[in-house]
Amino acid sequence: MPQDVFQAIADPTRREIIDLLAGQSLPVNDVAEKFDMSRPAVSKHIKILNECGLVLIQKQGRKRYCRADTRKLQEVMEWTQRYRQFWNKKLDALESLLTDIDNTNT
């Protein structure tokens, strides 16, 4: 079953794995060494990231190399950008209201 990107990036360990793999390709064991958890636990996180397209796995000989594929994160960023203008307007209106209240009370 494909994983939801938002659920995948909600986990701090998975975000750290993405950060680690963003600039390099590493064997699964090397990734696991960076975390204070079992190798199977790290492998499970990598599997989830792979299922939603955030991490690509390539087998080279006996090793499985992982690398981040940030194109999927770009899609998430584009989706959230649509709401940025909406929230900026709401926060600007709130700031204006709070300023008016503050000016009225002084």
C-alpha cells in the first residue's frame, strides 16, 4: 500500500533520514549507524520513505544504496504554497486587529 507523503514526513526520524540522504547516496547500514535505534527500525523508516517516493533504493552488489528524491517534496511545497497567501492575509488582519486594540487601550 503506498504511503502518504504527509504521514511520512510527519515523523522526525524520517525527516532526518531525508536530510541525511539529500546530498548523498548511502548503504542502508550506513544510514542505520547514524541513528540510535535498531537496523530493522531504520529499514522500516526507509521502506516507508521509499513507498511514498521520497527515497530511492538501488541495489549494487550485495548492498542497497539509498538516496533522497526531493522531487516529491517539491510537490508538497507547491501544494502548501497555495495556502501561504491565504494565511498571510489572515495573519496580517490579526496583526492589524491587535494593533487597533492596543492603540485603543493606550
